[in-house]
Amino acid sequence: MSLRTSFVIVLAIVLGGCQGNPATSDLPTDPQFTYRPPFPWPISDPLSQEMDTSRVSAGLREIKNNSFILSFLVVRNDSLVIEYYNRLQMENDFDIHSASKSFISALVGIAIEKGVLSSTGQKILSFFPELDTTNLDPRKRDWTLEHFLTMKSGIDWVETDDHTALFTDKVNWLTTALELPLAYSPGERFVYTSPSVNVLSGIIARASGISTYDFAETYLFAPLDISIRNWVRDPQGVYLGGTGMSFTPRDLARFGQLYLHNGLLDGKQIVPSDWIQQSLLLRNQQNGTWGAFSTVNYGYLWWNNYDSRDSVFMAAGFGGQFIFVVPAQNMVIVTIGDDDVTIDQADVDETTIIGIVKQYFL
């Protein structure tokens, strides 16, 4: 199973860094997000945190030799031990593309814990009753939140195709996604389908009665002491689920730290611990390979690579936007790659980052 196509931007209409597509600035955004300075991490150094300094030094040389890597952070034992920026400063924020999906996973778990959603078995069409007509493919009535969390909706979708003609500013993006034909029955096969995560964002808004941003600000961003810098909305004003979030690298590391500690930080259980464990279970029928990672699988909008003591799970976005969480080493690694590249180049860059992380930091 090739994972090459699994980390591209959600829809071609928001492929800001790829050739021949409009940028995210063409869609509505909110300039008035609650702002907090990047989280003030305790600062340490690799030697103090018992890291192999010779390997770290060699890894940093590799990072600096690859100019597409714009930022590289390592948090070990809850201290920031490496913080590298390529011609940038820590205040820079970045569009994390498909790594946004892992934030949506957290929000779904919080919504279930708070009773806003009932369970992962809740039917998708219960939120869109207007679509349940006599012309509906009856298999869509079986859709559950779990199918959309695991990329097993069965929607006929090729992530790398150009979908600009389908998702225009003249249509409702949520209903357009749900009206796409099925190639498989729900639950039958893993197919990376970013529009299904946009649907999850819309469901959070419909179920909670507030915007997905307001829900996230109340129950995730504020408790974590992080702030989203931008979040793209669809033409109906619904915040995207599969892409379009922007954060600083330090704030991304804070999100990774939350998952490293099973949802508990600063004495607050922000994400239910059982939800995090469920999110990391192997949900795909078979493992895949991606660069130096050979046992890659998928959970609830999180990737994982179970490989002895160096097991890692990760949020991943186009061009090298990664949050790697390494429980056995009490470590979080954040990388930011240049996203102003073609899909093929993004695949090369992502593979390079995984190789550096695996060889020098795991």
C-alpha cells in the first residue's frame, strides 16, 4: 500500500502551494481569533535530557542541508531541547494542511465526552436529514462517525485529482461531499478522503450549536494555552476539517504533548484518555510503508507506526508538516516543510523528513 497520496492538501481548491490552483486566501477567513503568545516552554538541552548528542548534531546538519525544512522542534521530558528555524522566527505561523485532521479527531472525542455527540456509531445522515431521499444510495444510511474518522466512508475519491470544478463557491461543500457516489460500501476499504473530515467539522458545529472554532477555542485551544492563527472556512462559513489551520511550531508541540500525556496537561483532562487510546488503534486492514517507516497504519485521523520501542504516532500534512509523538522516549518532534511545492516534490520532502527523524532522533 502506497501512502504517497495520503498527505496532500484537502481539496485542489485550497491547494495554496501546488501548481495551477487558487490559494487559501480566496476563501473566507476570520481575522479575530483569540491570540496567545506561543507557549513558554521550559528550555533544556539534548545532553541534559540524555539524548545522544553526536546523533543529534548529525541530524541537525542534515536538517540544515535540506533548505525546505523551515522549522524543527524537539520536546523531550516536557522541555524544549531543540528549536531550529530556517530564516524565520518562532512567532511565524504555518498552514499545517492535513495535520489539521488530528485536531478534528480531538474535537470529536471532546464532543462525545460532553454529550454533544452520542458515539462514533452515530449516523452521519442524522445531521443531514434533507439528504435522505428516495434517490439516495441506501448504503449511505449506514454511514457513521467512525467511517469518516477512519477514512472508510466508501466515497469515490482520488485525493490528488483536481476538484476545483466540483467544490466551487457556488455550492454547499458539505452536501456536495455527501452527494458524491460511493466506490465501496462504508467500512469496506481505506481511501484517504479529505472532504469527509470537512463533514465532521460541520457536524460538530451543527450538534453543538456554535461554530467549530468556538467549540475548539473553549474546549481545546484555551485549556492548552495555544491559539490558532488562521482557519479557512468554506463558502457557507463552516470551518474546514481536513486542512486550513495555521499554528506556530511551539503550539503544535503543545498539542503533541497533550497526546503524549493521554490528554492530561497542567492537571486538566482536556481530551478523554480513552478517546486518545481509541484514536491510536490500528483501523486499516493492512500496514503500509512510508520512507523509513515500515508499519504505518491509521486510527481516528492519526497515523501510527508501531515499531518496537520507536513506535510513533503522527499528525501529518502536505510538504512536511508533522507532529511526531514518541511515547517510549517521552518526546514530541515538530517539523515544518516548505509547502510551495508540487505534489511529487512534497512526497520527496516528507520522505526525507521521516528518514532524518528515524535515523537521528528515534
